[in-house]
Amino acid sequence: MKLLFENWRKYVLKEAYILDDDFFDASIQQLFDKLKDFGDNTWIFFDTETTGFEPESAQLTEIGAISAKPDNWQFTEVEAEQGIFYDKIRLNPETLAGFEASDDPNIKYPLELTRYGMPSDEYREKYPKGMPNEEGILRQFVSYLESQPNPVLVAQNAEFDVNFIQKRADLYNIPVDMRAYPIFDTMMLIKLWHNSLIKTLADNGDERAQTILQALTMTGKFGDYVSASMGPVSKAYEISTDDWHNALADVKMMMGMTKAIFMALQASSDVDISKYQGRTAWGLRKKKQGYHRSDK
């Protein structure tokens, strides 16, 4: 029985992701052909902020989401009242106790990064009795997902957000299967199609591509690399990153970035990107486990 369950789980995990490893070598045109199957779905761009990387020991502090219709990949937002979800979440007593007991600045860094404790008239008005707890917001978020017609979940480094929400929902016995929805990971879109296209066009002397490539080229401990992080890619397309690491601001940034990427891909759908895409696909397939919050 356990073996059957594990095989079922592997099948579900594989099938949930629109951009799975069987599709890593697809051309730009093949990408759009595949996405036609989801052209009438509601795409829910969402983001989480958390107190740490592991859902077993950390909790959610924000969930932000915006529903949109693909609209030929221009992503027209659903009417605001129905299409936007955003809430900050009160720290659980055990989480708060852990922060108060620690003198390690790294422990408190996630809250500083997301400006969690900054006073705001908006939040005083929204939460006159204090911010809601994690369980309540998770239940509301699940209801929000269920209210949207034919949802596709969209996130940057989606495995982190999907897994975190699932694990925390399981903790409260909230009935949801995040992987029952089709999942679109914008980080895979960037790595396999966008960055491969930009490198190819830059090689061919395209000045705009060379400028974007320069903006995305970073230096790490192993040398230069081309970033697939949402911040640098958004900056390269002149999309505001002013409130980066606020969940709703990140969602808006992701939507703008994704739209810009689709426009770039549509304009060059006949370009052969296999040289760089093949290298990236090989690396992703070799990477057997793990995901990195820094890819946000």
C-alpha cells in the first residue's frame, strides 16, 4: 500500500506542474502551443512571506494573490473585489516566543525583510482587533482558490509556496490539495525560455537583449551567472521593485514580469534557443533535490 501511495504521489507531483521536466526542451512555439490548453483558465498569481524556510518550524506572515484571465498573455485582472486576496498574519505564540528568546539577528531577519512590524494606518483600519491568525487566513485563502473558475496557480519558485501552504494547512486539518491545481512556475519560464532567448539574441548582436543580459548577469562564488530571480528580471524590464518582499507587491511585480516575458517570447517565437536551453535543462534534471527561497 505504501508503495502504491508513493507511486501515486510521484505521478500527481509530476502532473501538477505545467512546465515539468518532460517539457524542458520545448521550443518557444511549443511552449505557446501547450499553454493554449490553459488559455481559458483563471491564473492566480500568488506569493507568501514566512518566518523561515521550513514549514514544520516556521509560519506564514502574509499571503497575497491576484486572479487574472490570460487574455493572450496580457493578464487582465479579475474584478478587484473577487480577484484580490491579501492578508497579514499574526505570529503564533510559539513563533513569537522563539523570536523574543533569540539574540540572533538572522532569526529576526525575515520580519525585517518583509517590514512585518512597521506601523500602518491601513492595517490599523483593516485589523482594529489585531491581525488574524494563520489558521483563519489559510481557510480564507482556500475558499478564495475554490471560488475562482478553473484556477492555475502561478508563483516564482512555486515549489516553495505550494509546499509551505500545503504543510501549514495540513497542520490545521484544512482540506486542500494544492497540487490538484495546475501549477505554473515563473522561475522555470525564466530559466528555460526567457534567459535562453536573451542569450541567443545577444549572441546574434541584438542590442536590447545585450542590455537585458548585462542587467541579469551576477557574480557569485562560482563566477558569473545569469539570474532567474524576480527582482533582477523585473528591473531589467523597468518594472517597479520598490516594495519587494511584500506579498501583494511581489504578486504585482510577478504579473508585470510574466507579461513582459511572454511579450518577448511572442516577438521571437521562431528563434532557436536550444543551445542554451539544452544546457539549462541538463542542469535542472541533474539537480535531484532542494529549492531555494533566494530565487524569489
